[in-house]
Amino acid sequence: MKLTETYRKLVKDTTINNITLLSTDYLNHFNELVMMLEMVADMPDMLEEAEAWTPLTYHEHFQNSSFQHKDLACFAYESAPDEYRVPLDDCVDRMDAEIAEGLPRLRALADAGDTHVLSVEARNLSMSLRGRIDMMSALINGAMNEEQYKASLDAAAPAEHGTTVMDQSEIDSLFD
């Protein structure tokens, strides 16, 4: 049984959004990794710290945090409207998958000693993750709902689903 209206009253004067019943404090977990990846671009030995980062669910994050309203955040999450919670969970799953794919790729570049490509790829991964964090923030703050989230995925679908993309040499050949 959802207690959405009850929780909307309980979260008043907290950092938990009173419409979505979600807290942006969860984003701190992901921002931590993005900051480490941004440092990897200039300090490749930071990759080891980035690799130590582990995905956490919404509940795990709050259970392990010092957030003042962590119990309320967990209970409110259970009553959060599906139009915000479901796409947030999907976005987190997509982000976790991107991280699980990206970190080993960065490790392979580091092990090969290719610091230039490592720097570029670390920046690319951090920018992509930052885009997902922005999307999660929009969901948490009620600026985006499930319908808008799905539309944004549809707009990005060609790039994510194997659309032919030219590599730099193909682009260069157009100008020859």
C-alpha cells in the first residue's frame, strides 16, 4: 500500500522532494565516481580508486550514509510515484551497466600504457555518466516524468543501438 500523500507531508522541510518523494542525495554516490574519472584523465593512477567504486541501490546508499533523513528517504522511496521511481531505477540500471562496461575498458588502456587514449576515454565516460546524472536529477526533482524519460531514450536510441557512425579517418576522407 502506497502512502504517497502521507509521505509528502512528512518530507516537508527536508531535502526529499515532496512531489517525487526522492532525494538528490543519492546522486552523490554517482558524482563521486564521475569526479574520480575526471581525475583519471590527468592522473591515470586514479583509475584504481575509480575501480574500487561499487554500485549501490537507493536503499543501500541511504543505509550507508550519514544523511539526516535516511530512514525517511528509504520509506518515502517505496511510496514514490511510479512515474518518477520506475524511470529513475531504469536510469540507474543503465548507468551501472555503462560503468561495468567502461571501467574494464579503461583498465585495458591503462595496462597497455596508452595514456592519451585513456585520458580521452575517461573524459568521454565521465561526460556520458554526467548526462545520466542530469537525467536522474530531473526525475528526482520532478522536472521529467516517465513519459519524457522514455522519449529521451527514444531520441538517443540510434546512437545506443548500433547506428553506423563514421570513425575519424572516414570523416577526414570526406575533406580530401
